Amino acid sequence: MKRKIALIIATTGATLAVMSFPLEPYATTYQAIMQTEMQQQEEQQKKADEYNQYLLAQIITAETGGEAEDEMAKVGQVVLNRVNSKYWEFKDYNTVYQVLTQKGQYPETYQKIVKGLKPSEKAIQISKKLLNGEIKSGLSKDVLWQTGFIPKFNVKVILKTKYHYYSVLAD
């Protein structure tokens, strides 16, 4: 087995010094550091994913009041559509939190969440399935608005449920 050796040549005036030492301990330390950093990044990503899931479940609960699962999935899908949207109004809102706190979009829902709204178990399950792509809401990715009233701006209602109007940008 070949040993990796680092060779350092140093000169001081007329004197030439050559030192060599094995790299294995340093390589092992480097690998351990990199593995630790990767584990920390994975843990941070897991916490961020859990936070997004919980926040999405809170939004679903606040917006639906615990209504039918298909309504909950639709509300959650609209939020995720906004997260992934390139439409100018939403292009800078790339997380569930940013969508929730966008000025004028979910003010009543935000207040309920700030006051400690506990999401329903059903909403937690649905939010997890939505984020994992395990559930389909029946809405296309261009459905960016869900309101409890007929919208009065440049959108077209494509679906009316018992509680919400779901809309896309008008042509």
C-alpha cells in the first residue's frame, strides 16, 4: 500500500531543508470535518422542512377551519404554487413563510398563527403529503389565488367550492 506523503521544501539563505510527513492523519481529520459539516447541513435542512410543513399545516387549518381534505389540499397547493411561481407578484416569495407574510396576502391567517394556532392533525398529514408530492389537489400550478369572495382584479375563477374561489391570471 502506498503512503501519501507531503513534501515541504523550505529555504533559508543557503540552507535547504526538506521535511516529509504522512498525510493520512490530516486527510482523516479533513474527512471527519466534512462529514460533520454535511450532517449539520442535513439537520438544518430537516428542521427547515419540518418548519415549512408545520407552517403550511397552520395556514391550511386557518384558511379551511378543518373542512374536507380535498379543500385542505387545494389551499395548501395554492401556497406551494406561489412558492414555486415565476409570476412577478410572487417571484420573490420562495418559502412558505415568505408567502404567508407577503403584504396584503394572508393577514388574518398570519395573525391566527402568531397567536399560536395549532394545526389540525389532518392538516399536518396533508401538508406533509403535499410537500412530498404524495397527494394531488386537482389544481394546476398556475392557480395562484384562493379567496372567500369573488376576486375583483385581473384573474379568472376556474373553480368555486363551498368555501373558496380558486383563480388563475386572466388572459
